[in-house]
Amino acid sequence: MFRKIYPEDQINTYLIIDVIVIVSLFYNVLSVDSPVPIGVSLSLLAAFLFTYYMMLWYKDIRLLFAALTACSIFSLFAIFYKPWLLLYGFIVSDFLGRAHAKRLMWIGIVGLFAMHISTAYALYGHWFTFYSPVQLPILILQLVLPFMIRIREKSKLLKEELDTANQKLERYIQEEERHRIARDLHDTLGQSLTMITMKSQLATRLVEKDADQAKKEMTEVMNTSRHVLKQVRELVTTMKFVSLEEEVSHAKEILSLQNITLEVIQEGATPQLLKVAESMLALSLREAVTNIIKHSKATHCTIVKEYANNEYKLQVIDNGIGKIDQMQTGNGITSIRERIHLLQGNVCLTSLPNGGMSITMTIPIHNAKRGATL
């Protein structure tokens, strides 16, 4: 029920502030010794509540109408009660920044300016008396605030659109992965399972007529089933394996979308890594790149791959803000440490003197062929 009175998406952020502002306005108007009858004061406050409700729910021409009406009411408050009540014009400034059309915002800003100069003329007999040490900063802030609110709202909208697009992309990738797995299962297992079924049926018919032939058919069924089992294992291994080179290429694409340049440095020959080791390194690299995008505010990133003394080092360096304390307690670095420790390696975080951070992952290299499975 309450959500029909106050916008649901603003309850957590603005409700308490709005209640405080409205209560303070009522108190300041009703507690001032003014020649205006109490009935008129209550009528003006009721009119303000109506305009406030309009600005709260609507972002079209109705918002502009309500904003201009509110400016007129604040002018009356300033003239007949206290001049400093023009401070409540910040309410109008805030709502104008949320208008859908920039034209409506501009007209509302003109209304705010007119509120100040008309009040100045009514109180002091001169249009430009508002250029006083107190009123000028208030006027400037009220005129600038709508632009700041509009920029913030536009940024929030773009972020929401980006999140929606990322969710759609993630669902698309998952769907494509399902299709790929289905195709692999069909191509890998379909023909072999059909053959097993046909030979099993043939062996059933021959078991009493020609036992030797039936035994031969069942031997082929056994060999085929072993081959199918091997294919399933290879398919599962392929699904689990994450290529380090492919992850580096993917990192370059993701970083470029965030206007972060990537440099890859190869020092020494590339060792033969177990598939499990390469997958762990690739996933750790993904976590490191994600942290750079989310927290570092970097513009450049360097990935160094080094192999020496039977150790393989993967170093990720950025030129960001280098807040190592946040990184130490984050989930990302915890996941990296867990993966690298499973490989009997270690992870080192270093804040760089000129800003930025370095994450170094070191694992021992055993004499294993790249073709080894998980």
C-alpha cells in the first residue's frame, strides 16, 4: 500500500531525507510570526505537498508545472515569512535534474532564477539584490544542482543498461554452451550408442543359434563401450580445460572495452603445463583482470609470463590506485590464492611506488606433458 504513495525504487535512499525536509518546512513556516493567517499558511503548505507529489511521481511536463508552482510558493514563503526559506528551492533543483527532457530542466532553472530575483525585488525593491554574500552562493548551487543530478541519473541509467546487456550476453553464452555440449554429445556418442544397441540386439538373436558369432558381437559391444567411455572422458576434460592463451586474448578484449591498454611480455620459453595447472592460472588471471576493471581505475595493464629455474611466474601489473588493503580482503584474491596453493605455488601482492599494483603467481613446473588430463 505504501509503495503506491511513495516510489518503491526511492524508499531506501530518499524517504527519510524527504520526511525530514517536509517536516522542517512545516515547522519553519508555522512557527514564524507572520501576518499571514494560519489558514492561508496551511493552504500554501497543502499546495506545496501537491506539487511535491507531482514532482515525485512524474518526469514530464507535469514535473515542470509542479516545479514552477513550488517556486512561486517558496517566493511567498520568503516574502511573508523568512527570506532564508528560499533554501528549500533545493527540493525543486533536485527534481528538475530528473526530468526526462533537458528542455523541461532548462525552463525550470529559469523559474528558479525568477524565484530569487522576484523575491529580491519584493523585499528590497531591486532586482539584483540577490547578489548578496548569502543569497548568491545559494542561487548558484540551486542552478547548478539540476545538471549534477542529471549527469548522475544518466550515469545510473547507462550502468543499468550495461548490466542488462551483460546479463543477456551471459545468458546467450550459457545457451550457446548448452548447444555446443549437446552437439558434442550427439556427434560423439550418438553413432557409438546406436551401434551398441544394434549389436546387442543381434547378439540376443544369435545367442542360441550361433554362440560363437554372438560372443564375437558382444566382444565388439564391449570394445565399442570402452571407446565411448574414453570419448566421454575426453569431452569432460575439454569442458573443464581453460586455455591460458585464450584467457589472455579474452582479457585484452575486456580491458579494451574499459579503455585499458594491455601489454603482454613473454620471458623465456613457454613450459609444458598440466591442463589443471593451466586452467588454474587462466582462472586466476581472469580474477586479477576483473579486480583491475572493478577497483583499480587503471589505464594500462601488463601481463608478464616468465619461466626460469623450474618455476613459472604469471605477473599482472596495473597503474591504478594500488589499494592493497582492499585487495587483501577481497573474494577475488582469496580465490586466486586458493587455486595457486592447490598447485603448490604462492601469490604475492605488491603496491608499486608510482601507483598501481602487481600480483605475481608462481607455481613449480614438473616434467609433465601438456596432454595430461585433469
